[in-house]
Amino acid sequence: QVQLVQSGADVKKPGASVKVSCTASGYTFSSYPISWVRQAPGQGLEWMGWTSAWRADTKYAQNFQGRVTMTTDTSTNTAYMELRSLRSDDTAVYYCARLRSSGWYGDYWGQGTLVTVSS
Amino acid sequence: QSALTQPASVSGSPGQSITISCTGTSSDVGGYNYVSWYQQHPGKAPKLMIFDVSDRPSGVSNRFSGSKSANTASLTISGLQAEDEADYYCSSYTTSSTYVVFGGGTKLTVL
């Protein structure tokens, strides 16, 4: 069965960077892009972007351009999302999801990773 | 402010039907049949309920259905059950630089 397992919760100081991992199993990892979505406490979902090992392509939402890097490691079936210059309003649960680019939806999601930014 | 507009809350009694709307523009909802809907219970990851406007993934109850008219998509849940109480988010492909936009979410309360 398809599974996406994310790294554990993390606490960072303002200005630092965080790197969240997402390890896939149950399907051919390189055949599907991975998207990243975040959710601030009590708020809605926010699209961050996607990365594709197969297409060797990555696209970021404008809100995160210059501050985020999404990568994949096909040897470990793992996707990574690094967010830099963290601010307090980056405190959120970060989700990875397998992206079906035929319809631009996430069909399987990771369990989420809480990133807390606090001095 | 979210790109897609959803009502903040809806409610219904067990057995009833409810509809959640999702309004966008011709650059997203109205321009493409790439609307999806997600269910999210507290503390849990979103779960895909509808994709491509009206298709259901395997395993999702046929009580959930989707439709679209012009710039507004809708999710209808028939035969409401207590377990349907959750937040629901719509999503659409968009020609803007974000590629995908979400609605602000709708809290469904089963009375």
C-alpha cells in the first residue's frame, strides 16, 4: 500500500532553516511528483510547490520563491523540503503528498510534520 | 485571503444532504476540470474525497459527489453521518504562478 512517512516535529529559532523529509513506499517513487502543503495553526491549507524526480523539474509557489528548496533522492525514495530564513508565521504543520499531475491533486498524504519557529 | 471562496461553516442532521460551494474564477475553477475536495478531521492529514470535479477515489463512499457550474464547484454529501463531521477544502489548478489554490475550508457540523 502507498505510504508517505514524514520526519518528526522540529523547533527552530527565527532566521534558521528547517529540512523536512518524506519517505515513500508502495509505489514507484520516481513516477509521481511530490507536492508540499502547509497548514498554520487553526488555518487552512497553503500550497507550497512540487518536485518531480522523473521530470527533473521543480515548481514553487510565488509566496515561497527564493526561500524554499524541494529535492528528491531516488536511492532512498525520499523527498525533502527545506525552508530558510524562518519567521514565526512559518509555524505550521507541513505535509507532503503524492501529486497526480493529470489533475493536480494529492492522492496520498504524509502524516504531517509540525515545525515551530520560536525564539 | 484564500483564492477560492468557501462558506466558513455548514451543518445538517443525520440522514440529510448538504452542499458546500467553492467559488473561483475563469483562471482556476471555471477554466479547468481540475477541482478536488479534501476531508480533514482534527489532527489528521487531509484525505482526498473527489478529484477532476466529480470522480471518487476507490474506497470513498458514493454519498460524496462533486459538480461544477461556471466558476463554482460544489461538494454534496448525502445521508449525513456523524463521521462526516470534519473540515472540507476545495482545490483547483490555476494559471497563476502558484499552480494550485485551496479554498479557505468549510467546517461541517452534524447536528
